[in-house]
Amino acid sequence: MSLTVIGHMNPDTDSIVSAIAVADLLSKRGMAAQPAAQGKPTPETEFVLKKFGLSAPAVTDDVAGKKLWLVDYSDIAQAPKGLAEAEILGIVDHHKLGDVTTPNPLEVWTWPVGCTGSVIKAMYDFYGVEMPKGIAGGLLCAILSDTVMFKSPTCTDLDKKAVDALAKIAGVSDVMALGMEMFKVKSAVEGASMKDLVFRDYKDFDMGGKKVGIGQLEVVDLSILNPVKDGLYAEITKVKSEGRHSVFLLLTDIMKEGSEMLIVSDDPAVVEKAFGVKAEGRSVWLDGVMSRKKQVVPNFEKAFK
Amino acid sequence: MSLTVIGHMNPDTDSIVSAIAVADLLSKRGMAAQPAAQGKPTPETEFVLKKFGLSAPAVTDDVAGKKLWLVDYSDIAQAPKGLAEAEILGIVDHHKLGDVTTPNPLEVWTWPVGCTGSVIKAMYDFYGVEMPKGIAGGLLCAILSDTVMFKSPTCTDLDKKAVDALAKIAGVSDVMALGMEMFKVKSAVEGASMKDLVFRDYKDFDMGGKKVGIGQLEVVDLSILNPVKDGLYAEITKVKSEGRHSVFLLLTDIMKEGSEMLIVSDDPAVVEKAFGVKAEGRSVWLDGVMSRKKQVVPNFEKAFK
């Protein structure tokens, strides 16, 4: 049976392009594989796929009975339906180790770097497989996106080296110009529903037994979001009412390098406990906070304990 | 703070030598690290350490407050006390993915191969670090032990290639002769207490909410164990009475390539459910079964579901 390579819920560029790349690498290692995704590409990802001539993976929402590789997560909460009836043969990731377990040995490549794309570049090198130009361009954009053009505290030297190497393969001469072009696409809010915006980059976590949702919108200037802030707040209030303890939405200004966090919670004091700053009304400004994974999730996990 | 590299409970040769090797590799990557073990070396491991001039790692039974790399496991049940108060920065393994989780990103190298030593050989190559001769000899023996000199179904081409490369570094000309010498040491039961023998290579598992212990003794000829079989049965009966649902002890004949399994269980029918053969009295012969990890644990996990 052919392998299915699938990223997390509400797929971002890393999740989509990594699935495409790992399926390519596995195929070239002699294992038939195809990429899948738990949803359609965001406008940012669409821009990347089009730019580098890649096709969006088929949308799959039930993986029962399949043989899987997971990319960009190892948490059951971020997995598709049917995971318990699937066989996990591999994981490529750059996040904390989640609660996925397996009955059989598997191949895991997880590194504490800024992007799964950087791990995948090392895997191609390790297996001596030549990377197609389009996949190199896609992974390059995934790294620029995940590391907010190297500004995120999650960014490591390995990510920067991977970008240099990928740019050469993809034939990209001005990496930062490509990054700005991509982030302008990402910043656009016209035509998107509030639901689309909240779930553009959204994850549910189990924190001390409580279901906590954390979304993030990254823009080149926070003022872009002024017209939609009330709508976003109403939307996360609705999302919270669907059985969650809290929903937080990070509005990240990649130029000012910080995030305004919108807060809906049964216990809003958890925010001060986590970050040492008091929320004013429905939101709080978190200076220097750009990474959900490195600066937000660990603080909340401690605060919810 | 210096990193502590620590293997699983009831450490085998792989667990001990892998801790020594990963601590060496991390140190050479610029991170101060030292090996530790959850117990003293077995006679087999003592033979290996002495043969290649390695020192037994310090015995550590509480890791609270430490920064850790885990080698050869990712199950909480096999971890030392204080794991919840420690920080896990890396895992190197060749087993199923266990229930260890982390709040932060980490480095994981897990491959579906016969021995953690084979993964570590690839890590030295990947990081371009020269492996000391003694460590190469130790890892070589770990692979011979875990793969029962390439006879175990867990053995892969990568293990064989690693052995070839390690033998060159260690200056070992006759790998199979070294293996036989080691397995003769492992087969010896003189002077060991029944408790020592049962726990020489023993692991507890959580199977469908039940605590299940599985031990394994590998000998070059099963008749070596005739004088101690009654004593071993009495000992696992005692171990079971300490809050376990079942205890199984595999007596593996590496020449006949099969195992006699001693059985103490609240539900002995689980053995037939798992292996399709009926136990006769207190034991059953499992032809071709040599690997706890690949041939025993997955079958029991299904049967206990």
C-alpha cells in the first residue's frame, strides 16, 4: 500500500510543502508515497505553490487503514480522523514531542529548528537524493514563513544554511524580496471571512486537561487588522463556546516584532500568569513575542498546570 | 548545566554503550554531557566494556532537575524517577514511539533498525565527528547483541553496514567470533540469582491499562537453563504478585532460533490470542520468535486491546 504523507490541521505552508517534499523523497527511496493535506492551502501557500509550479495535495480527512508519515506535528489533537486505525511509519517535525505513540518501530526526524523544511533538506542530503527545483523553492518559502524571515526566536543557524542551499537549487537570487512578497500576500484580509482568518493558522492543545485553542495571524503592519479586529474577537468567542476553555489569537506584527493577543477564556488571569503582563480589556500587547511554538505554548503549558 | 544521557531500566549493552557514545558525540558537538545508567552492567555488558576499555556510566536513579537525552527508549515506564521534573532535549532510539512528551522542541533520531548503535553510527557520520576506537567496538557489540548476530527479524541492512564500518574503526577482524564470545558470557547463569536473571533484560509495559512485564534471556543452548527453570518460574510469579497483570519470560535459543516463554498471567488465554499457539502448562514454545520488540510486544499489544 502506498504511503500517505500528511501535515497537521489547518495546514500552513510548512505543513503542505513538507508533505509534498517527504512524499517525493520517500518515492525516490523506493517507497510509493503521495502527499495529503487536512484542508485547502491558505492564500500564502497558494502563492508559494503557484510560484514554484507545485500542486496542492489532495484534501484527506480520514486516514483509517492507511500507512502514514506525519509532517510538522506529533500531537493527536492535530491529526486527522482515523489515526488510531492507521499505521504511522514516520514523523518529520520541529515541534515538541506530542502524544502520538506507535505499536511498531518507526523513523522519526525531529530537530529543534525553525521549520520542518530545514529537517527535510538534511534528509535529502543524508539519503543522497537530488531535490527538484520546485520543492526547493517551496521549502525555502516554508522556512521564511515559519521563521518570519529569520526574525523568530525559533530560527537557528541550520535554518539559515538550509535557505542558502535551497535558494541555489531553486534559482532564487533575492531571498528577502521573495519573503516580503509572500508576507504581503499573507497580510491580506480582503475577501476572507472571519472564520477563515481565525483558522488560517490555528491549533488546539490539551493543557492540563483543558482544551485551549491558539491562532496566529502575521501581518507586515498591525493596522491592516484594525477593520477586522471586532469581527475576529466575535469569531474566537464563538470558537471558545464550542467546548474550549480558552481561545487566544495572536496578531503578530512582523516589522514591530511583537504580538497583540486577543483573549477569550474561562480564566483570563492565566495570561498574566503566563506572560507577567496584565491584559487590558480583551487583549494584551506581548512585546518581542513572535513564535507561538517557542514563546506562547510553553508559557501557557506551565500556567495551565 | 551539563547534559545527562541515560538509557532504560535494566540496562542492556545497547542502552549502556549508546549512553557513552551519545555523551561523547554531544561533547564533541560542543555540549558538555556525561553518560548515566539506571543500574549496573550485566555480565555481557561488563565483558564489552572491559574488551574495549570503556568505563561503566554512573548509576543514576533520579533525574529531577536534569537536562536529559534518552537513549534506547521513549516510554515513561522505562524512564528513571523524576522524569517529569527533568528537561528532555533529545532522544535516540530504534523502538516504537512511546508516551514521553515534551513542552519544548527537541532532537529525535529514531529509526526502524535493529539497534540504537546503528542510529548513533549514522549520527557521527552526519555531524562529521570522528568516533573513538573503543566506542566503535562497544557499539559493534551492542548491534551484535540486539540483532542476535544478525539473526533477529529486527536486523536491517543498515545494521549490517554499521557493523562493517564499526569493525574497521575498532580493528575487529572476526566479527562473528567476537559475537560468539559475547553470547557465551551472556549465556552463563552460574553465580547469578534468579532475580538477576529475570531482570537482566526486563521491561514493563502498559498494555490496555494493564501492567505487563516481559523479560528475555538469550542463550546459545536452551539446555543451559534447565537447572534454573523452576527458580525462574518462582521468581516471575513473585514479580507478577507485585501489582502486575502478567509477567512473561522469553528463554531464547539463538542457535535453534526460537523462544520458550514462561507464563504467569491473570488471563493465560492472552498468549494463544497473541501467538495462535496454546500454552502447555506454564510455558509455550514460540518457533522463530527471537525479538521481544518486533515479535512479542506488538502481538501482546493487540491481544490486550
